[in-house]
Amino acid sequence: MSRYVADQVAREQNRALPYYYLSFASEPATTPEGLARDFYTTLNRTLFPFEQTERGRSYDGHAALSYDAALVMITATAYLRETSANIPVTPGAVWREITAIHTSRPDESQTNKYIEGVTGTIDYGGDIARHVPEAKPISVLRVEGGEVDRALHGFCGMAAGRTSDRWCPADS
């Protein structure tokens, strides 16, 4: 489905049927700050010029999701170095440390906290068996007549400037 939303030519060839699309990386709801500001400024100006069309950037969000994935790996590796310098940096050690990206208590001295990524809040909840972030932001977009309606038609998850809709399922 992403190829029909992200690719302007494919979208315009399929104009007859309007549809909704779930996106894991939509535009920020507020003016981006910090890492998000740097990411979107770079993305829109120089990072991926091939994603730019006459009408704007691609809607697939792959660049933002990749950026957040790299940020998770870098953060987990930094946490490993800070808390267990004698443990070698291996895939298993970094995997285990990813679960430390969370906030389980309101404590300013807590080292391991959630990340406010460019696609929204990244919080693994401290559960070693958890393989995906809690309340990963998901936006519902509508495509009609080959055009993406930039207004959100639904939102679930945690992200700065947005609240989950009532119909969103509980995170499990």
C-alpha cells in the first residue's frame, strides 16, 4: 500500500477509489524541535532530493523511520557503555539494552529514558521480551482522487502535540 501513497504517479493512476492509509511516520503536529527540527530541515533541503517532487516530499516515511531505528541503536549502545562498560558491544547486548529505553518512574536521575524520535515517542516499557515500542504513533491518512489529504483522520500512540483518539486499542 505504501507505494500507492508515496508515489505520486501510482496515486494518480488509482483515482477512482478513495482509501485510508495507516502511516508510522507522518508530519509533526507542532513545529519540530531538537533532533526532529534538524532531521526535517536536512530531509527537506538536502538529505533525499530524490524524494522531492513538484508537489512536495514522499509520504512513505521510510527516511524518518530509518533515522529513529538508527537513533535507537546508538542510544542503546551508549546506555551499554554508560552502565556496563565491561560488557562487549555485541548484537545481543545491544538488543537487551534497547529495552532500557523507557521511563518507568518520574525520576530526574534515571539514566535510561524514552526517546522523542522524529516519528514520535519511542518507549520500550522496560520489558525485556518487548520487540516494539509501546504506543508507537500511527496516523490515519486519506487518499482521494489521487491526492493525500494532509489532515489526520485518526491518530493512536504517543507523540508531542498529539493525543490518541478514543477508538484506539490499548497497547498490549
